[in-house]
Amino acid sequence: MPVIESTYRPPALLFNGHFQTIYTSLFRRTPDVPYERERILTPDDDFLDLDWLRVGERKVAILSHGLEGNTQRDYMKGMARTLTAGGWDVLAWNFRGCSGEPNQQLYSYHSGATHDLHTVISHVLENHSYSEIALIGFSLGGNMTLKYLGERGANVYPQIKRAVAFSVPIDLASSGVELAKPANRMYMIRFLRYLREKLEIKQMLFPGEIDLTDYNKIKDFQGFDDRYTAPLHGFRDAQDYWAQSSSKQFLTSITVPTLLINAKNDPFLSKECFPVSEAEQNGNFFLEVPASGGHVGFITFGNSGHYWSEARAAVFLNSENPETVSVPA
């Protein structure tokens, strides 16, 4: 306890983690949602673009996307649709440089950049009268969410009542090794291509600050984070960045009911990303490990286009008892 037995079962045709991951990324088509954009300034003279979906509720869920994602990703729109139908306003925010416009600093975002999440939450509390806040994060955004809650510990804002995180590489070093394996090469190539595109923009905006010479020799996150992420964000090297930014070390300090859902067949996750002992030590930290689901997958056909992950988050946020058993697919 509190480890929750999962009831999720994937559609029969999508029988492994790669299929479940790829299908969701390439073939899901979630209807557009009528976001209202708000730009806020950060303490370091940059900006964050927030996308609101308001239905006039006193509760708001703040959604954080994954690596090189944004608020238009289908998993973000799907969660926003489900939660607004279930009695929540939604604020989906874009990490620096992810909203369609480059951010104004040389650095951007990373897995442990909880200061930006804090800026978003503080803005909501200072400018709106919500009585309850929930945090939801996916992959990198899930790591950021869990790290934020653990860092704040008992000093977390009292309005933050619940949190849910999906497909989270809570141990960045071992997940980096997992993604570097040949079976995951297709994902790594895609991430490195997206990241290069961002660096090319930065190179134009900050001449002489970004060197892309021999970029094609980078084959994994170790190489990328050593060369770019770590020095741009004040870390010694990739190992230092991973050690400081991994959320696993913060899980036992979380003080609000928080659910982590990591699928056993997630191709991005190492065995270190299934924190059973941390869940057993902390009565506020709940772990659910479906046998299937892939990475940010958890597909459900039918159900008006709502995926299992979205229904599961709604149940956890709205239930009086956070130990409520997992919802069926």
C-alpha cells in the first residue's frame, strides 16, 4: 500500500508496448478544443504561453506535456476534453519554446525545470479564485510535476489537492540507457531530429552560442545532454543533470494524494521507474502499473474518443477515496 491493482487492458490488436506507443502518437485524432491563449512573463524576462479551456468551474487542472510536446498533442487535448466534461477548468501550458514561437533566452526547458511550473501555479493563484488545483503531467511533464510536489513537500500550496502523472521516467539516467537500446532507435532518432530543429532556431537567434558541428554523431540522450542540456542549464554534465532532475528521489516527500501510472511494457522506462518501495513508504503516493499501455498510450476504442488514462485521471481527481480501484478499459 498504496500500490493499486490496475484493470486496464488494451485493444487486442495493439498487443505490445511499441504498437501502443506508436498508435497513440501517429493515429489518434482528438477533436480540437477551443483554447484561449494567455502569455505570462517569467522572473528571468522570458515568457510562457498558457492555453485555457474554461467551463466556469471553481476547480482547475494544470496539464504539463512531454518532451518536445505542446498543448496541441492529442493526449493533452484528450485530457482537457475529459476533465472539462467532469467539472474542471483546464490550463494546459507550453514549455519554453514549445508554443510555436521561440522563447527569449538561450536556455529553454528541461526535465527538472520546476521553477516554470511554479510560475504557472503562482500566476493562477494570484489572478484567479480557484478553490482547488490538480496537477497532471505526461512523461517529462510528469517528472517535473512529481519533482515539484516532492520539493515543496509540506510547503506545497494548500489549493493543490491531487496530482496524476503518466509514463514518467522518474530515473533519468537508467531511462536514458533504455532509450539508447537498438529496439528504441526509432524514438531516439525522432527526438534528436526535433531537438536539432530547436537548436537551429537558437543558433540563428544567438549567433556564436550554439555549435551544431557534427550533431549527426550524437546518438543518444547522453551525448545530447552532455553537449547541450547540461551546459545551457547550469549542470556539470549529463550525469549531474539526470541526478538533480530525476523525480524518484522526491517521491517520499510528496504530501498530497498523487497517482503515478507507468505501464510495465513502456519502451521508454527502465526497471528503476517502477517505485514500489516509495509507494509503500508514503501514504500519499499511489502507484499503478498496468501490464500494458505503452508510453502515453492507454488506448480505448469507443467511449466517445476518451482514452482509459483520461477516465482514470478523472476518477482519481474526483473520488473521495484516492485508493479507489482502477477503472476498467
